[in-house]
Amino acid sequence: MYSVIISLGAGSTLLAFLITYQVKVAGTDLLSIAKYNLVILPAIFIANVFLGMGINKGHAIFENLPLMIAIQTSIYYIMITVFSIYMLDNKISIAKTIVAFALIIVAIYLLKS
């Protein structure tokens, strides 16, 4: 079970970092975005391998694919929030963020039962 959480966490964190870093360094034109995505292609592959391992192992244990996807999504959104605050210096609304995470927690609870 720990390998599932580690795999989902590693893949989600890496993807969140790569997306946040893209916003920070890549321009808004198509060429710079395409160039950035070509450079990080191996890292995206590694993140997807982690996610695939976590989802497959988790499905074998819990036999609930939507639960695995909900857990992965919640980790991803938590990491996007953390990276947005620290890397991009975004000022986020704490109340709206708490409501969003509460909805994710409710969804996970509903999928688990």
C-alpha cells in the first residue's frame, strides 16, 4: 500500500512541478511552449510511469479505479497549490482553496464507500 502512495505522490508531484515551472519559464508563444515540452519529455515519461505503477497496484489492492484517480488528483492539486504559492508567488484565496479541497475529500469518501 505504501508503494501505491509513494508512486502516486512521486508522479503527481513531478507533473505539478513541471507544469508550474512551465508557467514560470516558458513564454506564451507556441514555439517556446513546444520547445519546453520537448525538453521535459523524459521527465513527463518518468512521471507517467510512476502514475501507471501507482494506479495499477492500487487498483489491484482496492479494486476501485475511480478512488485511485481521485487520490492522484487530490495529490496533484495540493502540489499545484504549494508550487503556485512558492514558485510563482501567487496570492491564493484560502477560503476558496479550503472549499475546493473539501469537495475533493467528499468525492474521495463517496468513491471509497
